[in-house]
Amino acid sequence: MKPEYVTFQQAVWLKEIGFNVNTSTCFHSLLGDVIEAPMDWDNDRGYLVRPEQHEVVEWIRINYGIWIGVEFLGGIRVNNPIMFNAEIRYIKEVPNLIQNINGFHTPQQAYSAAFDYIKDNNLIKQ
């Protein structure tokens, strides 16, 4: 099993909304190249932290009260491929569904689509 990281565009957005948790890899902020080095990285050094998806899910839940969940939709036959759904909800006050995003072949694709939905629809403002 290998870690699944955010995209470069998601890393830029995460910096904008205040994510600055040390990570073991980062992006070069101008080129977008991945830098993997045996040290902790943070946004204060001119690089963009490159967190794993699960770190972002938890950070968004704790800091902004938005829950991102992925569920298995089913499918095991050739004509019915395995699919996953991402669900985004506000949870700070009354739990309230924001959006369901369907049709992904992996949970990681669903999480990435949820991050993009939150980013593109300005659900978190800084």
C-alpha cells in the first residue's frame, strides 16, 4: 500500500486556507516538482507541503467542521465496475449535506474530487 498525496493545485489551496502541518514530502512552489527528503517540510520555507489525503480529511474536519466520507457503491461485474462516492457534509452545527460526488474507481479519486469540490466552490474561506 502506498500513500496517496494531494495534487500541486490542492497544495496551493491548502496553503491559502492555513494548512501548515509538517510533511515528509513537499512541492517546489514554482515548478511543482515533488521533493522527497528525510526532513520535515512546512510552508514557511518557500515550499508547499504535500500531505497525504487522510491528513487533509482530518484537518478539514477539525478546523472547518466539514466531513468528507467515501463509500463503496458496489459493482463487481465487467458491465458494472466497482465505484465509490464522496460525501461532503457540514458537521459543526446541524449536520447538513453539501454534495454527493459519484462515479470514482478508487477511494483516492473520490477524496481528491471532494477536495477539488470544496476548493472550487469556496466552502472554506481564509
